[in-house]
Amino acid sequence: YESTPFSGKLINLYSEKDTASITPYWQGKEHGWALQKYPNGTLKEERFYQKGWKEGVHKGWWENGNPRFVYHFKSDVYE
């Protein structure tokens, strides 16, 4: 906003009540735990960002709650 990098949470909705995703930002870069959900509210993915870089474990689940994938990142690079 007015040349100031955004800090806060970007929230996307499926409808007025249902959250699709939450992505935290700090000084214009993704920073913190980002979450995505299915329309039924079940967690779809969680991922951690460190100053815009993917870091740590990125997990995903099927809509029924069963594990779908697990990826590991270090300094924004898949390991």
C-alpha cells in the first residue's frame, strides 16, 4: 500500500464463511505457516515460509484426511 510492503495475513475464501487459504506476510514476503483447506474445512496443505523462502516440512492431505505428500525444503530448495 502506497509503496509500503504488506505485513499481515492474506485470507482467501470459498464463500463468505469458508476459508480456502491463509498466507502470512511480513514486509511483502511470505513468512510463517501458510494453510490451505478444502471446501468442507479439512486441512489440505500446510507449509512454512521464512522471509519468502520455503523452509522445513510441506505437508498435504486428501479431502478425507489421509496423508497425500510430505516434502522437505531448505533455503527454498526441495530436499
